[in-house]
Amino acid sequence: MGLLDRFTGGGKKGGGGKADPKAVRYIKENVLAGHKISEIKKALLDAGWPAEAVEKAVKVAKESY
């Protein structure tokens, strides 16, 4: 099962404001599962998340692990 298969998303939101908690949780879970940040970012982008939203979520996720 690939990264996108496990993502239940809903990430068509714009990049403004705070990091989306769903994206942050997805990043944390996949880092703990051994996936590289680059793979996780690509999966989010491929799922339709805006690049700015992905970057914010990565930043928040990195601060908490």
C-alpha cells in the first residue's frame, strides 16, 4: 500500500493560515513509519494539497518530533 492509499485527505484548501492538522498528523505518522519527508511531500502534492500548505505542515510536524 502506498502513501496515497493511506491518506484520507481533504486537502484542497488554500495555503493561508495555520498548518492543516490532518496534513501534520499524516506527516508525523508516515515519518514514524519510516518514510522520507520527500516521499510524504510528494504524496500530499499528488493528492492535491497546495505546496504552501504542505510546507507549513512539514514545518509544524518537524517541530514536534
